[in-house]
Amino acid sequence: MQPTDRLHALDAVRAFALLLGLVLHSAAPFLQDFPMPVWADKPSVVAAVIYYTIHMFRMSAFYLIAGFFARVLVERRGVQGFVKDRAKRVGIPLLMFPLIAVTIGLGLVLGALPHGIDFLATLTQAPAPAQPTTPPPVAVEVGGGLDFAHLWFLYYLLIFYALALVLRTLMQKVDPHAVIAAACDRLVAFIMSGVWGPIVIALPIAAYLWQLNTWTEWLGLPAPTKLTPNGSALIGYGIAFGLGWLLNRQLPRLLALQNCWWLYLAVAVALTVVCLQLIGTTPLWQGRHLEGTDRIYYTLAYIIGLWCWVFALVGAAVRFLSGPHPYVRYLADASYWIYLMHMTTILFFLTLLRPYGLNWSIKFLIMVGGSLLLLLLSYHYWVRFTWIGVLLNGRRHARPGSSQ
């Protein structure tokens, strides 16, 4: 078991979930009928499988770890300190989205300029897709008004933080002897004590999605960018956040996932294959597509598979990344900045490479590798040792060779 003062493995899971966002969004332009013409490129089945698999579990893993560390922070700093820290490190970056949106547009322009002004004009005049759907990067809600785009996850973090604090205060008043808390601990202990854990967690989420006529099965849990909270996101990600919060009370239960991470991984891969066989590898952007027993089997396989992926990821991280690894820690620190800014570099490389007849896989690798390189350089020189680093990571790192 690793020491509790620095949970390196869980830091790594949180960072990995954010970095997978770069991979996910780099694969998105190569999906069939991708809804935004500026992004859309020649489709690839392999890209669709990459996108589908990552989207299946990425944000649930993130919210599980977010819930865990949220309780750590509340217990260490108190409610007032927690609110102050989260307002700075989550609220301010969310409010800065208009500025980030400007850099995304700048990325498109800079990628197009080497090909001339006429090329840039053609991008803005591209025809609409054959199947009108919601905007990228993943399944989102239709509707006008404020749009958080890829920073929607920060908005939902703030919602879950608020709900957690309200419930915590309520429990302190109505449950002074911690009877309800003890019952929750027993439930979590049961969930985490056997391979049935993913099934138990999945059942309420699957039941809600199965009966929801507006649920588009291929897109899984939504990435709702609008201001009005989405029920599927609140339930799906809220359960993940709540489980993470409660697991902080029983850390050994979480760390024990290292003992059978390989089993969860095998089941996750198998259930992902089952889901793709039922729904197909061609993205379905809107509407209900499965009926009867197929929809039941798919919903159960998808959500159980999702949680097997999450348990496998956490277990593997605890097994292999529990000790302090300088490079992993550096990536963990950089991952927040990378996720905030990665749409800019993706659109830059996508636009720059569009006129060339390259295979999608080459473009994809350039987008991922080039984005990582540029964003890591910008993190090192503009963020890590500056006030931006303090804002995002809570502390300013001393520059190499400084006397600090």
C-alpha cells in the first residue's frame, strides 16, 4: 500500500483521463458523418473504435478520482478552504473559456494560412453534413445559450462539489451518530469486495438510460455542454463522483483493485466488443437505434463494461505507479493545462494537414504527438513556474537552478 500523503497512482489516473481527451478529440475528425465540417476528415473504422472505447470510460474514471480527492481536500482544509480552492482552480478556468475559444479559432487560422487565404475561406464555407447532428467533440445537447464546449466537465465538477457539501452538512445535522454513514460504508465495502462491483454500480445507471427514449446508445454517457444540467450526466457521473467520495473513507478498498486489474481489463475488452457487435462501428449521432432485448443487453454490457474499464485503470495504476515517478508526476501536473488548451493545437494540425493526401493514422499521430510536444513546451515555459501554474495546480514550482 502506498503512503496516504501522496497518492501517486490516483494522480496518474486523473492525469491519464485528461490526456485521453487529447487522443479522443484527435480521433473525432475521422468519424463517419462528423457533425462539424471544419473538423470532418475522411472516416476510419479504427478511429471510430478508438473514440468509442475511450469515451466509454474516460470521464467516469475522472469523476471517481475527483470525488475521492474532493473529500481529501474538505477534510484537510475545511469547507471554507475547499470552496476557495475550487473556485480558483475550477471556477476561474471555466470562466476563462471565452479566451480559450479565441485560441481555438487562432489555431484554425494559423493552420490554414500556409495554404493561403482562399483555403481559409473554403473552410468556413464547407457544406453541412448529410445527417445534421449536435456539435463535437462528443455527444452534446441541442439548444442555444451558453456553451462550455470541452470545458463542460468543470461545470459539472462545480455542481457535484455543491451537492456534496450540501449532503455533508445535512448528514451532520440529521445523522449525528453516523448511522447512515456507516450504512454507506457497508454498501461500498460490499461493492468493492468482489467482482460483482461493476454490476452493482452499473444497475441504476443502466436502468435510467434504458428507459430514456432520447438516449443515443452509440454515444454512451453524454458530454453536455449547455448550462441546463443533463439528467444522464448527473446520474452517470454523479454516481462515479459519489463513489469516489465514499471510497476516501475506505482507501484500502480502492487500492485492492490492483489485485485483479487484469480480470477487469479482460472483461472490459470483451464487453466493449459485444457492444460494438450490437450497435456497430459506424457512429450514430442522434436518436434511439436499439429496441427490445438488444437494447437491454447493450445497455447492461455498456455500463458494466464502463466500470470494468474504470476498475482496471485504477487497479493497474495502483499496481504499477504507486511510487514516485518524476516523469509521471510532471505529466500529472501538466495534464490540466494540456486539456484546457488541446483543442487549439488539434485544430491547428488538422487544418495544416488537410490538403495533403495522408492516411488518417499519420494525421492522427501528428495531431496527438505534435499537440503533446507544443503543449508540454508551453506548460514548461509559460505555466509551470508562473502564476498560471499556481492557478491550475495550487502551487508554483521553483525554476531549475533557482534559490527557492
